[in-house]
Amino acid sequence: MELKKCKNCGVPLYLSRNYRWMEGGYILAARDPESRMVFEEADFYGFVWEELERLLGILAPEIMARTQKLALRDYMDGHILYGWRKWAIRMLPLRPFIAGVIRQSTAFGLGRFEYVDHRKGKYLVLRVRNPFHLPTIAEALREMMVSLRGTDYELAWTREDGGYAINLLSRPAGRPLPPDRENLITLRRAKTEVMGGPVPEGGRTQERCPSCGLPAGLSQLEWREEEGTVVFKPTGARYVFVTSHVFPGVVKELERLTGRDLSSLVIELSRIYHRHSLRSVRLGSRGGTYEALARYSEAAGWGKVLDQSHGPGYLEVRLANPYHVPRLLGRFAAVFERLEGQEAEVSWESEGPRLIRALFRAA
């Protein structure tokens, strides 16, 4: 599906119309102002789930799929299928809704989806190429159909030429399973914690595209509609635009199941991932690199750097509205280590609601 893009910066107009880039370094959905969004490296998820499964002995991908389903159901119930709309939408044709899902998936970089076939109350078949984490995508589609039609669906996918066919078969006699209450509680707590807020004094005004109003830094991303992907031009890395509370929600659920605080582990895994991805990247001076990192963090919805100081062997950052502190600290630590050539000692403290100060020193 071809996306209409801003002629000046190349970002899909779908994003500028449906999402708000706040001056506090966070992104909100216009329809759901309680949902914060972020741009993430697509490969990070596969890496972190594999490592958490290895280290914890628990199937992290299954927890991810389950939590994503809960997030989607929570959104559908609160913003799409409330009141009379729940019954009215079940009487409407499904094709326009599916077309909207395909458009959104393309804008988010989740894969290239195509409608194949559908029979009301019976089945739905979609084809996808370059899916972002196929099990999660497929489970989200099943949950969408469960919410829309009020009945359970069986899910299967098969490999086809250059992609997959996702088959959803209705089970009219089957009732959707109730959500895992404990998992839903951890997810909603994560959603509350990642929300942004007012910005204290400090920081700079974000440079924006004069045409669409989105951050100028997003022009470094390229939307490849034929592939259904979003690519960071300087490195070729794939990015996705996702709901910010799902990843920390999964971490909280893993903490509940294991009885462990996983903050330090997430910092370390995030640091390892970014340290590896930066090996072939040529960085500039300290000042230039840290300024670029601050701009990226704000444009991607990771938070707003209010002030920072740096020198040989140290970096101190004051940051408002951070998206999942351990994940963010790992990214900053990796950049610091790439510049200094040494491992970083990481410490941080909260200075108020949604405001932290972090210190990185050479070990």
C-alpha cells in the first residue's frame, strides 16, 4: 500500500495526522492520548527475548505475545468497541477495517500485508512479507478478530513465496478466554509509568519540518512501502513504531513470574545490543555524538534531554519523560563506551516525577 508522504521530509502523513510529537520528548496517539509510542530497532526484540529466555529459563516470546494481545484488547475495548459501537461494528463490512489495519502496519514498518480472502463469521486470510516478529503480529491479528466478532478464532500460518499466509478460522461455539488479570494489571501499571508530562525548564526547542510539523530528525528514516519496512538511512537498520508500554509490560510480567528485579539485566542486554550495532558506525566528537543522541531520543519518543555535561571518561545527563529507564540507560551506556573505549559504570537517580539524572563513568 502506497503511503502519502510529506513532500518536504518524506514522513508518512498518516503519522502527522494521527500522532502528536510533544515537546517533552514523547509521542501520543491522537485517538488514545494515554498511549505513548516509540520508534524501536526491530532486531532488538528478537535479541532480548532470546537472551531473557536463556537467562531466566522462561519462554519470553510467549509472554510477549500474550502481553501484546492484552494491550490490543485493552485498546479495542477502551477506544474502538465501547458502548453501542461494540454491536454496530459487528454489523459492518470488515474490508474497510482491514484496509485501515494494512495502512497502519505499513506506516509502522510492521510488514507488507495484503488482503487475500474473507468470509463473514467464517475465516480471514492475509498475506504478509517481512513481518516484524511473526508470532506477535499473528496473535495481534487474532485478538483483533476476537474483539471485532466476539467469538474465538483458531490461528495458523504457512510459508509462501517470499512471505507467509496467516489464516484465522472462526470457532462460533468458542468463547474468547478472559484476560489474565495479573498480566493485565502489570501491563496497565507499565502504561501509567511510561506516560509523559510537563517539561521542566531546560533543553532546546525541537527542530520541526515546516510542512508537516514532525521532528526534522525523522527525515533520516525511509519508508519502503513495497517491503513494509522502515529503515534508518545512515546504518540500514530496520525500525518499527510501537506502543511504548508493551516492552516494559513484558519485563514487569517476567519480574512477577520470576520474583526478580530485572532492571540491571535489561540495562546490560540493551548495552550489549547497542554496543554490537555501533561497531561499524563512525562517530564524531563527544559533543557532536551526544547532541545527535539527544536529538534522536526526542524524535523517536524516548524522552527529552534537558541538559548534559561530558568530558574524558564521563557523561552526565538530565532527562525528562524517559521511556523505560533501564532500556534507555543501556543505549546511552553503549554510545559512551564506543566513544571512550572502556566499559561504563552506570548510576542514576530520580529527581521528580518522570525526571532522572544519569551518570556514566569509565570503569
